[in-house]
Amino acid sequence: MSFISINNLTFKYNRKGYVIDDLSLDIEKGEFVCILGHNGSGKSTLAKLIVGLLEPRKGHIYVNGLDINEEKDGVMNIDLVRKDMGIVFQNPDSQFVGITVKDDIAFGLENRRVSTEEMIDAVNKYSEKVGMKDFLDRNPEELSGGEKQRVAIAGILAMNTELIIFDEATSMLDPKGVREIIALIKKLKGQKTIISITHNLDEANFADRVIVLNKGKITLDGKPEDVFKQFDKLKEAGLDILNNMKLIDKINNSNIDECNKKVIEDALWELSFPK
Amino acid sequence: MNNKIVFGQYINTNSWIHRLDPRTKLVTLFLMMIGVFLISNLYVLLGCLVFFFVVVLTSKIPLIKFLQSFKTIVMLIVFTTLFQIIFNRNGNIIEVKGYLLSFDFTLTWINLAISIVILLIYFLLMRYIKKGKGIIFLIVFFVIMFLQYKLTFGPVIVSSYNIAVFDVGLKTSLLVLLRIVNLLTLSGLLTFTTKSTDLNNGIEGIFAPFKFMRKGISILAMMISIALRFIPTLINESTKILRAQASRGVDFEDGRLKDKIFQIVSLLVPMFVISYKKAEDLANAMEARGYIPGEERSRINVLKYKLGDLFTYVFLIIFLTVIIFFKIKGVI
Ligand SMILES: Nc1ncnc2c1ncn2[C@@H]1O[C@H](COP(=O)(O)OP(=O)(O)OP(=O)(O)O)[C@@H](O)[C@H]1O
Ligand SMILES: [Mg+2]
């Protein structure tokens, strides 16, 4: 069985229509998957279902072969597999649990009863990685949205989970910050299983696999080079990137210097997926 | 935008008090407060106060800042003390250089009218006065009383009611006053020198040895820390809402009762929705990171007692023993 196996998953909030509609998906250990989709297509909902924060109406989610919504001998399976899963949420404000940056990065480790020395090492190491080393004693009130996102990423990296889900983890960063963090995420490729909900072309192109979500269904699933050729289906999923893709192609084949290329590409990509 | 609202009044001067373990500070503060309440001798209380202020000086906290923190409560203290002095009529009337501190007042239509005019002027001017409202009110109060003392001709409404200062009354009100000031000084000493994070760790640390109630305490400590973390955020949110509503034409400055209710509702409803949404997101984030309420957790901030803590505890024990000894002897 795959590391994560989702069978005929169906979910809706209250009376509204289905947000996740009979969705099936297998993700192998070590895979780097990017999920694309327009606003409200159900990406965040899917992520919350996978980490067991929401309970499916129908269908099953297996992690490491365990159905996360079942219990065995009075222990919920989700409690057993939670140590394998970490998620960086979309909104950096309300996932900041600690009073200071240091406390927040350590929060997940404290729950696992990691020793103090190890925690201090981990906090130093991962705050350094996300460029927040000098902010360890700051309160969340004294941080920008992008800085809070960096802290959240450090907190998840420190937990060293097998699966990491990034839900638009770079949405509040400036272009330079996005590049730094994406570079960091890229480095995890091969070492960890990554599910990244993203609007970043660079990252999606780098992934092993791109999944396009539309109205709670998977409409495209495959290697990035294959997915990005399916202009009709992309357009149908609300990702109107046809013209922009053509433009990007043109730019890539022109003799503009690398730096400018990057800026234009980023801008075009943002145009295709307005936030 | 002002996003630097930090809870508490912590000032870091890295003095010896700052370096004390928060547990030591909490325990010492708590027991000293009890000690102060045991003392019922004015001079001993005064001595304690002087001593506490010497300690404040050694904490290198600017004295002005320290005193300013009393500002919000000083009026309350002054008035309660005044009322106590007036209404506590036990013992004998105090005599100063042959004059009894006893005064007869008479309320007449004339001094009532003058008083009303003064009060009107006071309330009209109040809008333009930013500082020292309390002191001005006190002055107005005394002027009105003085009118009833001296300006007693004309048709009488209430004739010669008496206000006198009694020795027992004066003593008990001064006693209460001194106790309160002592308590304020002590708690100021704690809050000026301890970060809210450390306070929280300290509370948790104090209860850590009580294994049977550890579960409850760890949940309580988490609740305190979440509250400390979110109070500034919610203050920020409320200022945002105030501005947003103001830009939609809600007037928060003045208005009648009906308007006031509307203003409060237009702030409270969005605040409630925001808090609820934030709490939900936060609960998700905590759960996803493996937090299980009441479960044992390790801590990144480990508290360690140092030499200074030992001295403080030794001093605390001496302080309490002396007080209890003299209390039993009936001296203080
Ligand atoms: N807590 C909730 N209660 C009710 N409906 C919700 C809730 N959260 C999301 N929804 C609805 O479910 C749908 C999918 O939301 P979801 O957050 O999964 O979208 P998304 O793909 O992550 O969008 P975005 O790109 O904006 O993050 C939306 O129509 C949204 O309105
Ligand atoms: Mg989302």
C-alpha cells in the first residue's frame, strides 16, 4: 500500500455542496506532489482531511496502512500517525502558538517530550534555516506575515516528520523570500514526502507530480511537463494559463537575461493564479 | 500601524531581580503580601514600604515609570481613604493644637446654586482637559465643601451636618491605605521585572511538584500562555474594527445611550466572530502539532534556581518569622 492512500473521499461543510467529491489519490513515500486549483477548489480542505483535522463524510484515508479515522484498542489511529505528518497552514497568524518565536518553533517538540537540549539545538538549527535566527525572542505581534510564515515552516521542519504539507506556505513572502523558501522546500525533495499547495510555477515544475483540483475532484494528475500541456483542462479548472504559458515559453527562448526572466515569469504566474 | 502592544509593563534592566527565578518571585511576592496583611502597626507598615522602595531602586527600574503605573488607581485610593476618614466615627475626635477636627456644614440654596454653577463649568471644561482630571475634581470637591462651611447664609436646605476626623477612623483608613500601597509596590516589583512568558513558566513550575493536579495545571498554564499570546492580537483586531466601522460612519466618540449601544454592538459582533475563527484555527494548529490537553510535555524553558534565589528565600523566611513572632507577641 502507498504511504498515503485516499479512497473515494467525500466531504462537505454543513449544508453546502460537496467540497471534496469522491476523490481517490495515492502518494508514495518520498514523492514531491504539488496541488494546484483556483480559490475554493478544496485544496486546504483536502489537506485538513489528510492530517485528520476534519472527518470525511464517506471514504477512507490510509496513512502507513492505518485508516486515520478508525480506532483500535481505544486508541485513535490518527494519534499514532500524527507524528509522521506536519502541516504549514495558509494563515500564518493563527497558527502561531508560542508567546515567542523560540517557544513556537519548540511547540511541536514539547508535545513529543523531546529533551530541552535537543530542543534548543533544533530551534537554533531550523530558525537559522528559515532566516529567523535573530528573532528568537520576538512576540508574534512584532513580526510581519512573511516572518510568521517562516517561523511556522521552521516549527514543522523541526518536528522532522515523514510527510510535510505546505498550504500556500509562501503566500505572504516577497519574491526574494519566496525564492529562499522554495529553495529550502526543494532541498527536501527525495528526503521527505511533500505535498505542496502552491501558486508558484517554479515549484510546480520542480515537483515529481502535479495534481489539479477542480470542485473537489482531481481533473489532472501527472508529471508537470505533461500536466502543463493540457491547456483545455487547465482552463476548465480555472487556471487560465494558456496565454501566459505561451509567453513564458517565448521568454525562455529569448535572450533576456536570467534575472529579468525570473521576474517576468513570477509576474505571469501570479497573473494566472490571482491570489 | 501600531503593532507593538506588548502585554504587561516589563522593562529589562537586567538587575538582580530580573535574574531571579520567576518561581522565587511569585512565591516571595505572595507570602510577602500575606505578611503585609498581618501587620497592623502604621510605623512597621511604613518601614516595609520604605524597604520595598529601596528594593525597587536596586531593580534599576526608573522610579518615575514605577510611580506612573499607580496612576490609574491612585484616585480610587484617595477617595476610598477620604470616605473612610469621614464615615468611620470610632474613637475620639482628633485635636490639633487645641482645635478639634470637627466641622459643621450647612447646605443652603445659595451655596447649592454656586456649587451647581461650579460643577457645570467643571463638566464643560472637562472635554478640553486631558491631564489631571482627578486632581481638578478633588479641588472642585473641596471648594464645594468649603462653600458649605463658610457661606452659610440664605435659605437652609440641610442644616449643620457634621464631619469630624476620629483617631480610630484615621488610623484604620491609613492602615488600609498603607497596605494597599504596599501591595501595589510588591506586585509592581514583579510585573516590571518579569516577562509574561516567565510568569507563565513560573506558575507552571510552582505547581509541577503537585503531581495529582499536574494535568489541570498544565492545561491552565497553556490557557494562560494562549491568552497572553492572543490579547495583543485581539487588541490589534479591535482597533482595526474600530477604524473600519468609523470609516463607515459609526461615531465612537460621543453620543447618547442608544448610539453607545449601537457602537458597542458594532464592535462586539465582529470581535466575537474573529475570536471564534482564530480559536478554531489555533486549535487546528495545536492539534496538528500533536498537542493533547493534559498530556505530559517537555519544556524548552527550564527553570533553574541560582544563588540569588537562595538568598531571597532565606530573607523571606526571616521576614515572615519576624512578623509572625511579633504578631503572636501582640506587638504589631
Ligand atoms: N470552515 C468552513 N466552513 C464552511 N465552509 C468552508 C469552511 N472552510 C472552507 N469552506 C468552503 O469550502 C470550499 C473550499 O475551501 P478551501 O479552503 O478548501 O479552498 P482552497 O482551495 O484552499 O482555496 P484557497 O486557494 O482560497 O485557499 C470553499 O467554497 C469554502 O467557502
Ligand atoms: Mg486554501
